[in-house]
Amino acid sequence: MSTYLIGDVHGCYDELVALLQQVDFKPGEDTLWLTGDLVARGPGSLEVLRFVRGLGNSVRLVLGNHDLHLLAVYAGISRNKPKDRVSQLLEAPDADELLNWLRRQPLLQVDEEKKLVMAHAGVTPQWDLNTAMACARDVEAVLSSDSYPLFLDAMYGDMPNNWSPELSGLARLRFITNSLTRMRYCFPNGQLDMYCKDTPESAPAPLKPWFAIPGPVTAEYSVIFGHWASLEGKGTPEGIYGLDTGCCWGGDLTCLRWEDKTYFVQPSNRQKDVGDGETAIAS
């Protein structure tokens, strides 16, 4: 049994299938971890959701900011942007089934045996693991409830950007969502900066990548994340694995086999895009 961890798919169905064939992935024996942003930008978001849902217990995934935005579009809260290329999915006969399945997926995955944590953007250094798990459950509970459109309507925004156990209501849910699905940079105290998208080499002081600030989770666990395509999977410290390598922008779809830390890549079917491939929820 092997554990395969794959970065942001973004509707790149053909590349996902080719990558799984390359590693000889066996559903029912192996486990596939997906870092979120299954949909948008690539041409096959519908096929990706059908395929991943069909894997059942062989897949562990987390939701990303583009997955949440799709749910907001589905709920009539946000507009469908042509560049996201999700109209075929929204108009599919099984759209309700697929999107109601999607909104019941987690924001955080934890494997105590492997000492492994996965979130789309990462885990803020202000949290220990128990806090991260409890916060993720808060959002997951409202997303899976009948009141999920209320949350989706309120999730857009950059504030509050500092954790406090006293946060409550929609402000608390927004901070949690931003931390797990949008975060890149933090101030030295762990406060989120939701504006900078530069590469770490060009980010202004005193900002640091979230994974460069010591925190309780990264001290004890390896962390898998996606979201940050411009990193190209490079420059993270030991035990921190950024797997988004911009497949939908002409980069690669990257897979890490956990047991021996072997990487596999599948080149994109698209031409290289000069953009960094990530759009914040609020944009």
C-alpha cells in the first residue's frame, strides 16, 4: 500500500489520470491525497469531480479556495467567471449530486501514524493541532448544513487577520477559511497578510512565508499544502511540502509518494502561463 499526494488539479483531468497511471495507483490498495482546488481554470473540472468522487475511501482531500468559490457560484452568491471554465460542470445533470458531495469534504486532513497534516494553504503558526482541527470542524459543520449559503456569502474578505479564541460567528469562520485556503504570508507574530503574492525572495519585510515562522504544528508534523503555484514546489524547509506546481498554467502536476519521498511529475497539456496561477477568494 502506497500513499500518493498530488498538488492542485484545477480541472486538469487528463494530466491527473496520466499521473496516476504513471505511478500505477491502485484504488482499494493505495491512498490518494489531494491538496484542494480540484476545479477551475483547467478544462475538465466536471470529469475531475466525477473521478475523485468515484474513488470513495481511496481518496483523502481538502477543499481549496477555488472549490469554495465554485460552491458560492452554485449557491447563486458569486458570478461564474468564464476563465474558470466550470460552466459544463454547473450545467451537468449530476451537478447537484457532485457539488453537494464537494461541500461535505474537509478542510484539514491529519494522519497521526504518519505524523502528516494537509491543508490547501497550510496551517497558521498561531494554531496548535487541536485548535486547527477544531477550527476546521467549525467550517465543515456549517458547509455541510442547510445554512451553508450564509457562510459562503460572508467568507469573502481579508479581516480579521489575527487569531483569537474570542473570535466568534462569521468573523471566526472567515479567519479559519482564509488560514486554511488562502494564506501565504504572515507577520512575525503569525498575523496573516492577505495581500502579498510575491515569491519569498521578493516579499517585503517583515513578511515571511507562513512555513518560515515556527509553530506548534510544523514542530511535530510534516505539512502538505498546495495553493502557492509560484513556489514551484521549491524553497520549503524540511518536513514542509508544497505540491502545487501550476499544471493549469502550463507547469506540471506533481505527485509525492510518501513512503520513499519519491516525486513524479506529469507535464501540463497547456502552454506555460506567465501568471502565478492563484486568485484569492476575494478577487
